[in-house]
Amino acid sequence: MQTGEGKISSMASPSSAVTLTKMGVSHVPQRYILPASHRPNTLPPFMNHHLPIIDLSSLQNPFLRPQTMDEIRIACKEVGFFQVINHGVPPSVMKGALDAAVEFFDLSMEEKTVHASDNVHEPVRYGTSMNQVKDEFQFWRDFIKHYSHPLSSWIHLWPSNPPCYKEKMGSYAKEVQVLQKQLMEVVLESLGLNPNYLQDEVESGSQVMAINCYPACPEPELALGMPPHSDFGSLTVLLQSCLGLQVLDHHNNWLSVPVVEDALIVQLGDQLEVMSNGEYKSIVHRVTVSSEKKRFSIASLHSWALEKKMGPAEKLVDQEHPASYEEFSFKDFLDYISNNDIMTAKRFIDTLKKK
Ligand code: OGA
Ligand code: NI
């Protein structure tokens, strides 16, 4: 239901998972029911305690550093995913951000739809599916996304309600930005590149925060909170309130990501796959929903600046390893998702692979 300029009126509210759960529906509406091949397993999640957990404080210890660098290299190469502990983001700041998210999604639909838009280029956007207007299937998620770096350029556009939102989400955004820079240096070093290579790109890069709410779902075996996808950017730092995230391993098994106290999840995105010339892979992930629990997550999606085109790092390209990807920008990705249905289209990264 559009009211010009991509704004969505509150008439669209029945397509919100939060609203449907509040109404107490006992079945998910047809548009949330996925084709059988896309439904999650009904078996209890296969918990993988082998998914890597990296203690970042050991990078400061000269005796432990080489082994930790190896662990990071292996995690990036084999999974494209790891969790970090002792990462420097205070647990109180993480909790504050989750509290702000809980309060935001508790607001009335009228207050949230102030920010509603189906235009993926809006710097602040509340929505209920990847692409509400075009996509055939809907996902059991409400979200608000906002640009976050540099904070002073964007924070005035963020929700003014709940009153704590800007302060709590802003503190978290700043801390994660610092962590992300450190992670990027370590990842570059693990590829044999200068840790400061790309310093300007990282400094002037973008940070989009996706704050997600997955309400309890009456038929979790028929729906998903988010379909399989990889993130477009360089790194994503994710905070989850409870189980729900699953990652796809090399054997095409979906592994549930265990909740580790005070940890943050790090996922490699398409820009890193391209920059590393395929040495590292972006991780495909999805979100399952639960019949009992409402889940929140905060994904901080980092990328090079909107229009910055980037291909494989020159140092990683030679006769034996020719460039295997076309260069692309964050903007190219946005154009792609606004013109394609995520359930049926090719993965964006696959459109960049050279034959
Ligand atoms: C995302 C995402 C996972 C989650 O926002 O891109 O994959 O657990 N989120 O919410
Ligand atoms: Ni994602």
C-alpha cells in the first residue's frame, strides 16, 4: 500500500509479524508459508559446538598471537564465520542496545510506520520483509535499518521513540565500529596483506544497522525469519538474544549458532569474498523462528562506501590466480536486490563470478 515516495501507510500493517503475533493468530497466513523445499527442518536444531570461538584478547599476547591468527585464517577460509569473546564491547552496552530494540518493537504500529518505506535506499527504514512490495513470500520478521557511520551524520534521523533509543543504540554502534576496524586489520593480515591496506576504505566505509525482531510464530516449521542469504558487505557483527541463526556448511547442512555469553558473531560478506579473490567465502545464513520465544538481533553491516567499486586485491592476483570476480559497489548490490526477488534470484555474488 504505497502513499508516494516509497512510504508505506499503516494500511500495510497486517503484513507485520509482530502485529500478527499480537493478534494471537493460530496459523501463519498463506504468504508466509514457504514452498516445502525452503522450509526449515522440523528436527530439533543440530547444535554445532565446533563453530569457532576466538578469544580476541589473546592477540595482545605475543605467545598466543600466532595461534590465534591461524584460528582466524582457518575460520575465514573454511566457514566464513566465527564468534568473538573478549572483544572490547562492554556487555552493558550490548544489553542497552537490545533493551532499546525491545522497546522500539513494543511501540504502536503508528509510531513505527513513521519510518516505513519500501525504498532500499532510504537511510532509515522500518519494514516487515526483505522487499515488501515485490516479493512473493514474506518472512516472520519486523526490522528497522539505519545508516550509522559516521554517527553524527545519521543519528538525528533515527527513531526519537523510545527516548533511550538514540543514546543506547548509538553507544553500541560506536563500539562496534571500533571493533570492526580491528577485525578488518586482523582479517587482512591473515590474508598476507598489510593490515593498513584499505584503511581509507574502512574509515570512510558505511555501517548499516539492521535491528530485527522475530516474534513467536504459531507454525515455525512452515516459515522463516529470514531466507538464506549472504551479507553484501565486508564484515557483519551480529548480536543475538537467543537461538535462531543458522549457517550453511560445506556439506549443505544448516548448523544452529549456539548462544555464547557476551560473545559477538562475525560473518564474512560478499565484499570480502571478492577482495580476497575467493580465498575467503561469504557465509550463507538464515533465521528460523520459534513457537515460544520472541527473538531480537542486531546486525551491524559494514561495507566500503556506497559508490566505491572494489575488485580482488592486486596482491592476491597473479597468473596462477587470475581475478575471479568483477568489481562491485554497495550501490550495485542495492540496485540488484531492489530489482530481484531474494527467493528466486541468483545470489548476488554469483552474478560477479567470472567464467
Ligand atoms: C541480517 C541477518 C541474522 C539474525 O540482518 O542480515 O542475517 O540473526 N540477521 O537476525
Ligand atoms: Ni545476514
